[in-house]
Amino acid sequence: MTSDASFQRPALVRDGVYGFLRRAVLDGEIAPGERIGEAELGERLGVSRTPIREALMRLTQDGLLVAEANRGVRVRTISATEARDTYVIREELDGLAASLAAVHHTPADVTALNAALDDLNAAPETDYREQTRLDLAFHRVVTLAAHNAALSDLARDLEQRVALIKHQTRTYNAHPQTDAQHAAILRAVLDRDADAAREAARAHVRTFARLVLQDLGEPK
């Protein structure tokens, strides 16, 4: 972790530490496999160890961290099997989200979708963390345009697994097919073509599932 500039002491310090660490993990500031030292973190944030321990426990329960006996806490890494299982579910959820967004999107959603893709396309090619943040944000906006609260809840949980996978592999946001596939998803949604939107989203997930598994190795 390189910076504590975004941490501001809230009324409940433990909630502030939790939010700060959660965002640092999901944004890749603390990388998969990296250990988190309580003393160092307390010094950086200017808080005692108690709220840090509480935050680390919550993040472990969330599935973002792993506690190891006599070795402390580290950001969780994802196995090839878990990555495969994650992308199997993501293909279905993203396809459903895109198809529902094609049917239910509003004028406000159109503005948000276009802005999200513009932001993603403008991300610096060398800034992998920013690319990942904006990629996840684009897919989140598609899901929000579906206007299905249950789907949004499921997608939110899955997103943190995808974030860990992306920060662990760190090679695929700038793949040549990325821009074209994102554009195809958006075009189908805005055309209110639910079938095309579903297939565009599913094809996009399949592309990156293959690349991730090439990097992590086929599941055993």
C-alpha cells in the first residue's frame, strides 16, 4: 500500500478503516498475496490496532483477506478452479444484466452508460489499476440499467472476486478485443436488442475467461 491520502477519520474509526482497506484491495493498491501489517497500517492511518483488527476480521469474512496462523493477514489469491467457476457465473449474470438493461434502461441510464464507456476508453494504457476500476464500473452501470435489485446484489458480490482475479493476472484490460466488445454490448443495449446484448456480454466474458485460465493454468 503506497498512500493513505484517501483515509479520513470518520465518527466510527473501525468503519473508516474497513472502507479504506476494502477499497485499497478492490482497486489493487494492496495486491493479491500481499501481507498487511497491523503496526505499519496503524502508523499510516494514525489509529490504534483495535479498529485495524476489527476491519481485517470483517474483510476476512468478506472473502477478500486470508488469516494464516503465525503469519498474519494477506490479500486472498484466486485459484484456477475458483477463477473458472467465477467466470461461469459471470457469463450468466452479465448476459442477464445486459439483456434486462436493453429492455429497461432509461434516458438517465443512456447518459451513464455512454459516460462510463467514454471514461474507460480514455483510461491511460499504462495504468492497469485505473483501467480495472473503470472496466468494473462500466459493467456495474450496465447492471444498474437492468433495474433489478436482486441481480445487483449478486453482481456486487461477484465483482469483488473478479477484481481480485484482474489484479492477480494484470494483463488483459488492454486486449485488442476489449474496446470492440464493450462497444458491442453498449450498442445492443441502446438498440433495445435483448438477445444481442445478452450474447455480446456473454462473448466478452468468455474471451477473458480463456485468457485468465491461460495465465493461471487449467483447473485440476
